[in-house]
Amino acid sequence: MILIFGGVYQGKLDYANERFKLSESDVYRCGDEDACMPEGKQVIYELDKWLLALVRADADTDAAIQQFIASNRSAVVICNDISCGIVPEDPMLRKWREVTGRALAEVARGSEEVVRLFCGIPTRLK
């Protein structure tokens, strides 16, 4: 697994498209209303939205994250880092922020490579 993460609008998908020569059909775009497991594509995009759907569904996020990692060992995973900035007042959004941080740590731990994008510039962390 390869993890690409960074802030919103930092060029993560453009970087992946350029590096891996992707077509639109290679990319699974997560939605914040769909708690179904994203799998079976070369790229899983906006993992944070899937995590929000899990939080909204009051799912067992720890188990879902472990299952996601086991099911997507060869995928490129792209996730927005939502851990910076103002802490949300809404308890559900605070939980989503926490879940996303824990998920990024777990996915990074299970990844062969981790790349952070900032201002369109990739930095390989692992």
C-alpha cells in the first residue's frame, strides 16, 4: 500500500495521476454518505470521506480501518489530513477528526511508502 496525504487542495490526486498514469476508472472516489468498504481499485481517493460516513453510521471504526488495510494492500490510498486548524465544536466532527488521525497512523504503519503533499510538493516520509 502507498499512502498519499496532505491538506485539502494540495495536489494529491494530480500527483498520483502523474506518477501512476491513472485513468478515471482506476480511482474509487469515497463519499461521506457511503459507509461501504472501498476496495478493488488501484486508487482509493478521499479516505477521510469514507471515515466520516463510518462515524455518521456509528460503526466500529477501529475494526473497519483494520479490514480496510487488509483488503487494500496493493492500493494507493489518498486522504485529506484534517488534523490541522480549528477543532470543531460539533462532537461528531471532533470524533471524525480523531478517527481520521488514527486511520492515517494505522494506514501509514501498514504502508510500504508514505508521501505527504504540501503546496503540490511531495515529501516521502517512509
